[in-house]
Amino acid sequence: MTFQGKKHPMARRRQIYEGKAKILYEGPEPGTLIQYFKDDATAFNAQKKGTINGKGVLNNRISEHVFTLLAGIGIPTHFIRRLNMREQLIRQVEIVPIEVVVRNVVAGSLAKKLGIEEGTPLPRTIVEYYYKDDALGDPLVTDEHILCFGWASQEELHDMADMAIRVNDFLSGLFAGIGIRLVDFKLEFGRIWDNDYSRIILADEISPDGCRLWDMTTGEKLDKDRFRRDLGGEVEAYQEVARRLGLFPEGEDSAVLDLESHRKRRGK
Ligand code: UDP
């Protein structure tokens, strides 16, 4: 079976949803899903489209690592375990239609909107909410809108903001330890139900696709801005993040080597 012209290893599974960078399949047990990481990249509300060979493999691995560390500090997440190079087993959640963005340094849409220079450090961390709606271009909304339209309850909003700050504190330190500045990032949350009660857990992924990561010494961008801004070297940047996180143990540079040989075979 072919999928977008590519051989697709898990095509026999029932597909639940296909997003821009990932596909969700039915999981082996009720309440579970399989999250498949594609190499597809989009930017500017999918007006710019491309492929970054090997991105899916790297994001799967990076996200597994980060979610595992977050679980270790008590953040509940949807991640269960990685299954293979491109897939992970996750808990099925009801996605809250809000993207939670955390900012430590001015960049991207904030720089543009307010005319502040990119790279300006923020005197305090900013948490923003965007309503997930492609047709509307994910508009910025306030907690008033979220409560008014019932996208999340007051308690859920509080839990999400609280977790976002904890994730930020933890990840800022983690990345600082490997010479990377965590400029900003996006989180998504989901609800899991237990009879009539629900709780909020961290969902989606945490990878260079949804974070701004700048080398602390050189200022080099190690994230999706390389794709958004046509800087090139996307895979190398993602690999560098994975390498610094210690995800290519000595003598096991297999993912890197696989990508290299893949590129050579394709004559790139
Ligand atoms: N982000 C994301 N998905 C989106 C929008 C933003 O992952 O749909 C991430 C983005 O990678 C950055 C942060 O959220 O790390 C803040 O993005 P910004 O609002 O500056 O948006 P941009 O205009 O750069 O997409």
C-alpha cells in the first residue's frame, strides 16, 4: 500500500486522524493510539509546505526523551512508550482546542506584532493561548474567550497554565545545560476521562518543530525557523539538538548515519 507516494509501514492500522506532521492510528488497546511522526513540514498556517528527510525519526526520539523526563518530575503526559523509529504508543485524549505558547525571549509573532526586536529577553515569562482552528489561522485568545466558549473550564485552564510554567522551568534548565536557550515553545493538552471525572494531561509532542531553540554561544537557530525562514540545514539542526540531549550514544549514531546514507542514495 502506498501513502503519499511513500511506502507506509503501518498502513494496515486504522487511521484516526492525519495532521500536518503526524498521523494517529488506532492503538492495540482501548484508550490507546499510535502516534506516527512524518517528515512533512508546514509553516505559516500550511501556506508553506515541505519535507525534511528524517525529521519524524528525530522528533519521535526527542519527544520521547522530553516527555519521559517530564513524567519524572510529575507532569502527567499521554506518552506510554516508543514503538519504533517513527511511532510511539500514547493515551487517547480529548484534545483541548487551545495551543499554549510559553515565551522567555521575544521572537516570531510577538516580535512582529509589537515591533520588538527578536532576541529581547522578557522580564517575566509570558503564557499565551491560541484557539486551534486552521481556517481562522489559530487566533490569539484570552482566558475570557476560552471560558466563554467552553473550550476549557477555569480549573482546566489553571492546570494547563500551571503545567506550562513547570514545563518551562524544567526545559529551560535542561536546554541551558546543553548550551541551548529555550526562547519559546508550544504545548497541547488533552482530557482523559474516568467515569464522570476528567483530568488534563500533556499531549502532542515537544520537539524542535514547536520550540525555538537558539545556540547560547553562536545564536544559531536549532529549530523549525530554519525551514520557515529558508535557512537550510534543518535536519542537521534537529540532529544537533538530539545529539546534545545525549540521544546518540557513542557507536550508535545509527539514526544519523541512516539519514546520511539515505540522502546519499537519493543523490542529495
Ligand atoms: N508554534 C507551534 N505551532 C503553531 C504556532 C506556534 O508549534 O501553530 C510554536 C513555534 O514553533 C514557536 C512558538 O510556538 O516556538 C511561538 O510561535 P509564534 O507565536 O512566534 O508563531 P510563528 O509566527 O513563529 O509561527
